[in-house]
Amino acid sequence: MMFAAAMAGVLAAMALTLVRALLGPTVFDRVLALNTFGTVTVLAIAVLGFLMGRPQFLDIALLYALINFVGTIAILKYLQYGDLGASGESPDAGESGR
Amino acid sequence: MRLVGLYLALFVFWLLMSGHYEALILGFGIVSCAAAVYIARRKDIVDDETLSWYLKPKLPFYWLWLLGQILKANVDVAKRCVLPGSRIDPCVFLAPADQETSVGVVTYANSITLTPGTVSMQTWDHEIRVHALTRDGARDVLGDEMGARICRVEGEQ
Amino acid sequence: MALAVDIASWACLVAGALLCFAGGVGMIRFPDVYARSHAAGVIDTGGALFILLGLALQAGFALVTVKLGLIGLLLFFTSPTATHALVKGALAGGLNPLCHQLTADETAALADEASP
């Protein structure tokens, strides 16, 4: 019962972030929504494991958290440099904001 | 020496993750940990900088304090998300970062981002551009309690 | 004792679910990427923390708890990095925040107010 309550909150958050991913308007909004959707999915998988009495699901959640992070960084790197093999040296390194 | 430490840490991690203790599966674990250590050595990311940071005795206390701050900020931002008629007043500013090492500055910037209501936008050696959801959030960052605590963690041996 | 643990885990799970929902609402309501990243932060930190804590209380002392702790640790290390990379990318992509850029004087005034 308590896992079902947690699941309801998590699913609601998933739906809301998905709406934001569809609405946009900029590509960064979509990436942010995607990243958050991934985090919520990790939580959903963990709760689902308990809901169904199969804690092995936690391994999948752990892996999903890793892939989500790497995927987000990869998308952002591609957006910024247009090349996944770029050295990653930021063009504004060194100079101050003032 | 550090590579041996890394190997042992990875293997303990692997054991915790797998929960299997048959010879064949253990063999796979030994080989995969060795491969991970080899890649880490080739990428030259096994250095003293981060290791000595995580061995600082005051760090766990800082994390506990940070957890408290995160909980407080969470309640505030969640209220502003949900309650109708609540107002946000975002602002951007430059905050000083007095940490000496780059790990210190990174910890500070990550702590700022981890606290809902403030996000670090850009970092330089001694300065961080911060986006705050409210003026109160900006005031908390500029009060520099968090930065001072990180400096204290950094200062010990 | 078991009842106390159950109540604590109920409280944690409900708090986590509410924070996740609040973060989701914030994602919809807030005006620009930078403000939305704060709402995402609520889900990434508070929501994750409370839900994982509630699950860990149910699991008790077991390998499962260790794994829950690792998921939490992983989220707490990666989520600020991802958010920072995203916000920095948005700034580099020429997206101006919908807000007031504090001048050096205003920043100094706020800093003065903060320090006693």
C-alpha cells in the first residue's frame, strides 16, 4: 500500500516532466526534462522492485542512473561542440566573469 | 600502490553488487576489476588530489550539515512550485569562491547546485556565477557560510 | 518497534512522493530553463533522498540497503554535475536568463545584509 502511494507520486512527476519535454520550448528545456525524467525513472524502478517483491530491480535502477548521466552529458557535449570526440576544453576557460 | 588500493576498493564494490561467490563468477569479477584499473591507469586519473580530499575527517560532518541545508531549501522551493500565488524573483550574480584547490571550488559549486534554489552557472578559479530563485537564496550564498565551511574542511591535513 | 519503522517509512515515502510531484509542477509552471532547473533539483535531491530512505527502512539491514545507498550516492554526485553542465550549455547557447542581473554594488549590499 505504501509503495503504491509512493508510486503514484513518482508516476505523476514522470507525466509532468514528460509534458515539459514535449512542450520545450528550447532544446535545453527538453534535455533538462529528459534528465529529470531519468532520475524519476530510477526511483520508479526502485519502488517497483519493492512493489513486486523483487529487489533485484535495484541493479537495473543503478545502471539506469549511470546511463542517464552519461546520456545527458553526451547530448550536452554534442550540442555544445557538435562533436562527441572534442577535447572538452571550454572556450571561456580562464577568463573571469567581470 | 594507489592502483592496488583502487583494485581492492573496486573488488569490494563488485562483491557487494553481485552477491555471488562461485569460482567462475568470482573469476569474471577479478578480470573486470583488472580491466577497470588498467583503463584508469591509461587515462591517468588515479591521482592524489581527490583521494586525499575524501580522507579528510571533517568531510562527513560537512555532508551532514549540507544535508540539513538541502532539506530546508527543498521545503522552500517545493512550496514555491506548488502554492498558487507564490512568487519567484530570480537573479544572477557572481559569488566569490575562496577555496585554494580546484577540488574545493568544485565541491563548493556542486554544493550550491545540490541545494535547490541556487544553481552554479559558470566557475572560474575564484569566482562562481550563480543563478538564485529568490533574493533570500542569493543572500544565503553571499553570506558565505557554506564556502567558509568548505575552506575549513580544506584546511585540515 | 516494527510499527515505528513502518510509520517512519510511510512518512518518508509520502514526503518523497509529494516532493517529486511538487518538482514536476514546478517544471511546468516556472518561466525559463534556469528556473526550471531548481524544480528539477527538488526531484533530484529531496524526492530521491526521501523515497530511497523510505525503501531502505522497509528493507532493513541487507544487501538491498547497501544498493539503495549506492543509488542515492550516485544520484547525489551526478545530478549537480549534469545540472551544471546543462545550465552552462544553455548560457553558452545564448539563452539569456529571464531575470535581473545583479550589479557588483547590489551583490555587495546583499552580502552585507547576510553577514551579521
